[in-house]
Amino acid sequence: MNTYPSAYEKNIIIKSKDLKGNIFVIKCGGSLLSNKIYLDQIIKEISQMYHLGIKIILIHGGGNEINDISKKFHISPKFLNGQRITDKETMEIVQLSLHGKTNRNIISCFNKYNVNSVGMSGQDSNTIEANIRDEKLGYVGNITHVNLNLIEHLLNGNYLPVISSLATDKQGNTYNINADIMAAEIALATSADKFLILSDIDGIYDDFSNKNSLYNEISLNQIKKGVDDNKFTNGMLPKLEACSLIINKKKMNCQIINGKIKNNILESLIFNKSIGTKII
Ligand SMILES: Nc1ncnc2c1ncn2[C@@H]1O[C@H](COP(=O)(O)OP(=O)(O)O)[C@@H](O)[C@H]1O
Ligand SMILES: CC(=O)N[C@@H](CCC(=O)OP(=O)(O)O)C(=O)O
């Protein structure tokens, strides 16, 4: 077996020298994680960066898997503005699916690539505190505080935190949080160098039915107008809320790219290629 690095891998090593110690917060959507080929490809690229000294925090979704398991329990998934309506029973399914299955699968995959990954949820060590976001959504949380102790401990020990989007409060309640929004809050709290959202689409379209209408860059004003004009719907809404949170508060590189395409993560984070949609 050829174990010498390829020309591409050599370029990654050269480019990564200046990025050693940087913090990259990556959010990966459930649409990618339920596919073994995409999961493996994504974890492999993240592992390459980890082994070159970049500090990565991975926050994952798993919405489609939650839908599948809900249906097995004869519960039909319901959403409001891209957020799952989460009653008590649904909350149990969210925990089971998101943390019991998706989070575990990701850790198993990192183990293949020799990465010291640690699975946790926002509940662990009170990392993500929340309260009720909207009575209509049930146990969906609105993040009130990010406690960085555990994440910092892990990063300092060269562990890679893999975080499922559950949160807690001081009364011992558990909340379901959209993973895009949790990822953005963690990127802000850690003052990450880069924030990347991986999904199953190339980025943000002006008109989702027209694949020539992809935005290479989009401003907060364009986002606001597009939301008012119903150009962005369903799962795109929390992504836009997440990116807006970031751009409103910090100057951070913030991009939505297609995680299905091989090397897209490296092209974006290491080679600064303008793929997908950059939020400006
Ligand atoms: N204007 C738009 N541009 C891109 N995607 C859009 C747009 N409007 C709605 N969407 C929807 O948002 C989805 C991405 O959100 P979601 O399914 O939650 O992904 P993930 O599982 O990666 O978080 C796309 O698959 C698409 O159906
Ligand atoms: C409140 C809310 O909607 N939570 C999400 C959490 C998972 C998620 O965000 O998954 P994706 O990234 O795959 O969409 C849900 O229950 O589907």
C-alpha cells in the first residue's frame, strides 16, 4: 500500500502550518450523516485537519433520522418555521436518535481515523443552558448561556468534541435545539476562526427550483428580504438564523457548503476557496 502523501495532501500540510491552533466550528446536517459514504468522507477530511493541529468542534444534526424513528413509533413529525414541534414523547425520541444513534455513529467513524473524539451533548456539564423558545414548539430551547469549561478542557487535551444539540436548564429539563443555531452559539462563544455549515445542497439559492440562482455571497439585508419574500423555507430558516447571529456579532468566516462533494471541506477551510455561499 502506498503510504506517501499525495501532492494534494502535501499542499494541505503546507497550507495548514499557519492554521495550527485555529478553532474551526463545523456543523454537519443529518441529511449527510445518515449516508455511510458521506459520513466517512466528511469524518476523514475533518480527521486530516485535526491531525495537522487545527482545533475542531463538530456539532451535528440528525433531523431525518429523528423523523424515521418517530414514524416507527407512529408519531408524524411536525415543524414550525424549520423547528420540530417537540412534545414530551418526541423529546425522548430526539434524545434516543440524536445522541443514542447519530452521535455514537460519528464517534465510531472518528475511531477509524485515529482521532480522540469525545461525544457529548449540550447537557453535559451544563454546556448549553436554555429556556423555552416558544410555547407552540414545546421542548424546543432558546439558548441563554454557553458554558465553555468542558469544551475548553477537551480542546486543551487535544480531544475533538462531537456535540449533539440537546440543552439543559437549572431545573433539570432537557431541550431540543436546532443544531445550526447551537453551532453558531458555540462558534461565537469560542471566538472560532471559521464557521462552516455542511448540508446536502450547494448553498443558498435565490430560487430553490432554479439551480443557477446560487448565491456566492449573501448579506444580512438580502437574507432578511429573502425571508420576508418566502424565498427561504424549512430547514434553511434556522441556518439563516444561525449565520445572522454570527455576522451580527463578530467578523467571522461563515459559509454554507455541500458536504456531499469530496474535498469541499478542505477546499473551503484550508484553501479558502469560495465554494457554496458565504455570509457577509
Ligand atoms: N432558498 C433555499 N436554498 C437552499 N435550500 C433551501 C432553500 N429554501 C429551502 N431550502 C431547504 O433547506 C434544506 C436544508 O436544510 P435541512 O434539510 O435542515 O438540512 P440539514 O439536514 O443539512 O440541516 C434544503 O435541502 C432545502 O430543501
Ligand atoms: C428544534 C429542532 O428542530 N431540532 C432539530 C435537531 C436536529 C437538527 O437540527 O438536525 P438537522 O441539522 O439535520 O436539521 C430536530 O429535532 O430536527
